[in-house]
Amino acid sequence: MIKRYVCIMVKQNMHQQVELEYLKTDHCPLGDRQYSFFEMVYLISGKGTVCINGNRMAYRDGNLLLLTPNDRHTFEITEVTEFLLIRFSDSYIRSYPWKSIHHLECLLFYATHLSGCVMRCKDDSRLVEMIVESMLFGMKLGGVYQQDLDMNLVNALIVIAARNISKIRPENVRTNTDKRILQIINHIERHIFMPDQLTAAVISQTFGISQAYLGIYFKKQCGETIQQFIASYRIRLIEWRLKFSDLRINELADEFGFADGSHLNKFFKKQKGMSLTGYRQHLL
């Protein structure tokens, strides 16, 4: 018999910046709800189907799923299932001194486009399994400093998940694409704050492709021009800066290599149809 676990529409908040919860169930453990936080779901055991934003997949032990505040998700449980739920808040994302914010932005952007397990690397899957075992042991043991340990373990999961998400091809990239196109995409993402490294001349020279052919080659493989890809990726990062940081417009302009705040605002308005200030106000 299939049991449905549906989570949508009713707002559920967190009491701490990081929370862990263990569930073992064959029936709906929670009512309809909508998150105000991010949640990673690790499937310890059990079988069934998960539907995230209309995308369905069979789940199994060892799967690591990522859910964002706006996601609709449903678990159809066909065999008793053990979940470890790992929640972290927006304020935690904003306040934690990440050594590099790139992995976090990658995680947050791609999360809503994923339909299942984020893990792509077998070795990382084993590492996640060991981290989860440590979390479960800590939940039983308790004691002083356990919350600090939990936060460090959650940080490790965030970085590992982001590392695996980064291996997922951009949406328009063909499955049989030339390996070199992925190297070009990696170059763009790595140098997104350095406009001088993103010119056709530099990319052509770096990857041994003529400037005349670069544009045709990239569009054939990715379904959009290289300029569109760069602009889209830059916009995504700016959007997350506006949402998860308190950086001023001029600081954002300096970070992304724009001459000043006016030039950045013009670029953003052309892409999004609203000003930077208007976008930030829209988020409130």
C-alpha cells in the first residue's frame, strides 16, 4: 500500500539555525506545509517514490535530496522508510563565514531544478554516509558541544552536495557534447568576476578555437550564445548576492568587474526588467 507524505502550503519555521530530525515511518508523518528554510533529506533505508516540483523518481537508501523554501515535494512510501532531515535557515547561510561562496551559490541556484539525488560521485556518497552515521550517533549520544559538532557536519554536507551539483551539466548542454565545451563552461564560472578573462579572444586562445568559430561552436553545443550564457550566469550570482548578502550596489559592481553601480544597474535592468533596488525590495 502506498502512503503519501505531502509537504506544501502551511508555513513551517525553524527554532534554531541548524536542526536535525530522524524519522522512521510507513505513513504520512507531517501535514501539508511550506518551508521557510532549506532541507537536505538523506534516505537511510526504505523504498518508494519522491516527487519534487512535478518531477518523479524512485528513491532508495543512500539518496541525498535537497529542498528549498518554495519546493513542493511528496513521498509515496511503499516500504518502511528511515529519513534523516537536515535543516538550515536563510540566516545561517547569510551569517556563516564561508571561505568561498561559489559552492553555496551553486547549491542554492541548482536546487530548485533538481528532481532527485544530488550525488554524482561514488566516493562522495561514501563520505556522506559516514557523516550521516556520525550525525545519528551524535543524536543518540547528545552532550555538551553536540550542536557545534552538528553544525560542522552540516557544513561538510553542504560543500559535498555543492561539489556534486557542480558536476551536473547546464540545462541546454547536449548529453553527447564535446568535453571541451564543459572545460569552457568551467573557465567561465571560475572567472565570472574577471571580465577580462571572459572575452572571445582569451577563451579562443585558451582552448585553441578560432574566434570566428567559437560562437558557432558554443551555440551548437549549448543552445545559446556564449554571451548569453555568461550574462545568465552573472545574473544568477548577482540575484543571490542581493538575496543573501547586505552588499551595497557599488560593492557588487566592484566585485563583478563593472565600472560603477550605474553600469551594473543598467546591465541588471536589461536582463531582469527591474532595478537592483527594486529587485531587493521585491524580496522583502
